[in-house]
Amino acid sequence: MHKIFFVLHFIIISFITFLFFGCKKGPTVISYGDPSIRAELAYYDQLDLPRAAVEVEGTELLPIATINNDTLELSGCNPEGEYMWESYFRGDVSTASDNEYELRVYHAGGEATATITMPGDFGITSPEEYDTITPSEDITISWNPSETAERYKLSISLGYNYGDTADPSFRRFYLDTILSDIATSLTIQKESVFPSEIDSIREGTGSLNIYAENGPQIGFSSEGNISGEGIGYFTAVNRRHVNFLIEDASN
């Protein structure tokens, strides 16, 4: 009886030992899943070439990011290539004659891709560079359409002095808004910028940025445009910028 009990005890101990140690031979495989990718290709009016910024999160090893035939420079890690959970890439990209740009991210789990069209060139027609805006009139903003743009983002910032000349006060105004692809103008009511209780406006300055955009809106769209072994967003932005002045013509 004691012999049978000993044999059963040995079998049970051996089975438990196999479960805990026998199955753990060799390296442990960790699944990272598809990496998350956020990429933007921006062409600003003062740049000669489009500039790319790519963020890749969740790769087992350092990835490689390219747009068309240009390999982007890895930033955010030491020269020895120390692995980081988040990898950042920056770099200028050669201009494509057809405005088509293909993003490729190569990583240990495969390859993620996306293609985007850069919105066509356009121009701001009002206000023009260093035009003067007066408080007695609405601010009219207009621009030529950008070919293939899916939407426009408009950002205006201004500030002006008012009140006593010796000790003036200062007021700021900001506006950020998104407009449809068919929009080519926006009017800002003067009361929004220059309230009636403010008088004796002295002088001021402002800047206007209009972005023609393509691709999913990060923060607004749940559907990305990255395919293959990756998820996320690849957007293209063509920006135009002007500065303007503020002056009360009645002073």
C-alpha cells in the first residue's frame, strides 16, 4: 500500500514539474501586435521640399521608415541605435511630380504602408502680406482653391494695443476652425475681434495660416489609412501663411 502511494506521489510531482518547467524551454515569444503609426507630410510655403514626421509605437525592434525613395532619419535615440518603445523619424522628402507619396514602415513583424496625395498649391488673396486691417470693418479672409484638398484648416492670431497712449492695454484674439473642401473664404465679424466697449485702438499685428489637408483627421476620425502590418494615420498638409497689421484709420 505504501509502495502504491509512493508511485502515485512520484507521478503527480513529475507532472507538476513538467507543467512548470518542461514547457518553458527556449525563448519566450512576446506578441506586440501591429504597431501604431502617426505620420504627416507637410509642405510649407517657406520650405523647398516637403518635410515628413513619423511616429511608430510598439515594434519589437527599431523600424525603418521611408517615403517614396527617401529613407527618413531616426531621431530620439542614441547613435548606437538603442531600442525605444516609440521611434521618431524626420526628414525632407523629394518632391513627387504627381503629388503622390507612399509611406512604408519596415519592422520585425512585417511592413505597413499608406499612400497620400499632397494638396495642390494655392494662395491667400486676402489679406495679403502686411495688409492693414481696420477695426471699422469685418475681417475678410479668402484664398484660391487647392486642387485635391479634402478640407481646409484656418488659424488666425492677432493682438493690439488700445486705450491710453501712455499706459495702453493689450488684447488678443485667436480662431482655429476646419472648413470643407469647397470653401474659399471666411468672414469674421468685427465685433468678435474689436468689441464695442474697446476704443482708441492704437496698433497691432496678426498672422494667418491656412492648411489644405488630405487624409484622416487625427482626433476626429476613427478610421486610419495605414494598411498591412500596422494601424494609424498618414496625412498631407500644404500650408500658406501671411502677416498683417492692425491700425485704426480714425486715429
